[in-house]
Amino acid sequence: MIQMFRDFDYENKPVVDIVNEMIIDAIKKKASDIHFDPTEEYLNVRIRIDGELLEYAKVPAFVKKNLLTRIKIISGMNITESRLPQDGAIKNIGDIDGLDLRVSSLPIVDGEKIVIRILNYTMSSGGLENLGLSPKNLDKINKLIKMPNGIIMVAGATGSGKSTTVYSMLQILNTVSRNIITVEDPVEMKIAGINQVQVMSDIGLTFGNTLRSILRQDPDVIMIGEIRDDETARIAVRASITGHLVLSTIHTNNSLNTIERLLDMEVERYLLGSALTGIISQRLVKRLCPKCRTSRPTTNYEKVLFEKVLGKEVNEVYIPRGCSECINGYTGRIAIHEVLEITQDIRDAITNNIRKNELRNLVYKKSDVTSLLEDGLEKVVSGLTSVDEILRVIDVDDDIGEDDTDIKDAFIGKVSNQAEIETL
């Protein structure tokens, strides 16, 4: 396993060098966040790698204040203010090309907690082909972004890679013949040739106000950082039906939940039915280390799951083991996707307010969609990730449907699943 914990020479080494070394080392370890958690005795430093927080260092009390002050200085924060939250950014530290370091401070009972978020945009600049999409889903997205108007929603939880997917689509759409305008909070990645607007709610530059102005700027493509409220949703829908292609993100679990959430935002059904063109739902799961992964026979529950979801008999699956080049058998992450093209039947269902179970049937059984669970299990069969990772991020009952007795019966047997694994 890769060694995470570091012991720095706090007595002899300057704080400036320690902070620089921590940040650069975290970047080399491909961390997404660095957490500085103050306690009475010391400053606890943790780094998040592949979605998991790991212990990194314990800074002694006599260095704690100076180290936090140094981070505030290089991120442009007010070092005399420790009672209110602050935001900042770090630039020009070591070799951080293609990276953006955002810093946030929060007053807590033992001092100030600081988090450095390391945003890596190399995946976005690499294009859609590098996002782990299956050939079928990649073809669907390429078809969606060629449409002259409509709304394409990218759905998922916080940290599921939505922005990476949206920016990858913008890279393809970014041509001289298109006027692309984005409204974001914050602008996460600056792209040459695209007009990007930073929302500043404190002076009245809100999503709603900015979108109204954008529509007077002769746009071809509009990207909205996130659909957060009723007003933004309504303006986005109206923009799409007046001849604009609109890209945006939303915090929902899957395609069905996205439709329901947009309807809850009081968007007129007949407008949403005609505006919505596609929904891309995604999750991030840990990638199995190819150098040390090992296989084992599938359990009874897993056999039923593969048979029911994929229609395949799978007798072996890969599991993590752990080696000197990975963390507990995993290295990096891979996305699983669900790409829904809105068919005329689904448009009619949205407009006519049919029941949820009928809409689910149209989305998952009568359309050509590969669900998140199906895409995830296909990646398990390919040896890219493990069954445990898929079950960690996906609610199987919700994905398959509550009336599926075969899975429910198998799930009852899953209570003994771990004991079964341990005997394999």
C-alpha cells in the first residue's frame, strides 16, 4: 500500500517549505482535497484520494497557527479575520499546470478549519472519449450535442464528475461559428473562446438576472452551472424552446428523479416535455488496481443480480487485494453512466402527468437506456471495479423497482453474503 502518513521536521524546517511540500505532495498523490482540522493538541491533516479521507500528518500545536496563517496568506485571505468564513485561491505554487486550488476557511470551536480543493481539469480537456463512457453511451451524447436546441441535464451527487462531463461537451461545441455563454458559481475552468460569467449574488448578479441578459446576447449554446431553483429552471426551459442548446447540472440520482425534480420546480409540463432532450446521470466508483486485483467465485446474491440485470451468467468477479502501488486494492476512479434520450412517448408522459410507475416503465424498459446499475455491473464484468463499489453508490431496489421479487428474495439471502465471501 502507498505510504500516506508523513512526519515533517517541524522544529527545523520553515513553515513556508512545509506548506509547499504538503500541497505538492498531495497533488502528486492525486488527492482531490486537503483538510486541516485544528484540535486542542495539534492540527490534524487529512487528504482525500479516490473519495476517501486518509490520515496524512499531525502538526504540533506550536506550529499550528503559523501554518494556517501561511495558507491564508498564499490564498489571498484576510489573516486578521478568524471569526467569519472566507474563500480564496492559490496560484503560482510549484508545478500545478492544469490545476486550480480553491481554499475555504471555517471558524470552529478549536480554531479555523481550512480545506484546499484541488481541481484537475485534464480529464475535461481530454474529451468525452476519456470519461469511461461505453461506446453506446458515447454515441448517444455525441448525438445529443448535435441538436440545435433543447436541454441536456447532467445529474449526480456532489463530486460525481458532473462539471467534468459538461466541460468535455463544451470543448466539442466550442467552435468559431458558435456563441457560447456560461453562467457559473464559481467559474471552475476558463476556456478560450467561451464567454463565462461569474455569479455574484451579493451585488444582484444572480443566475436569473444573468440568464435574462444572456438571452439578449445572441447565444447559440448556454451553460448553466447548476439548476438550483424554480426561476433558473423556468428560464432555462424557455431559453431552450426559443432555439438555444442549454447544458446544465442538477443534484439528482438518475434520469427518473431528474424529471420529477424539474416538475417539482414548477416548470410547466408542456414546456418541459418539449424542451428536455437528454439526461446524463453518473457516479464515480473506485477503479481496481490492475496489478494486484484477484478473482473469486460469485456469491448466490451476485449470480442472481447479474442474471436479472444483465441477463448473463457470471461465475467469477474481481476483488481488491492491495499492493505497493495502490490504496487497499484501488487506484483512481471511473465513472458509470446512464444516458437517456427523451423519446416522444416520454415527452407525452411528462405533458400528461402519468403515474410514476408508468413513467419508470417508459424510461427503463421501453427506451434504449443503459441504467447506472447495468453500466456499473458491465464494468465489474470487465474487471474495472468491484461489486462492493457498485452496491456502495447505487440503490439496487430503486434502480430495479420495488416489485422485483427475485432480487428481493436474493437480497434476503445477502445477510449471509459476507460470511459466504469469507469462505470463498
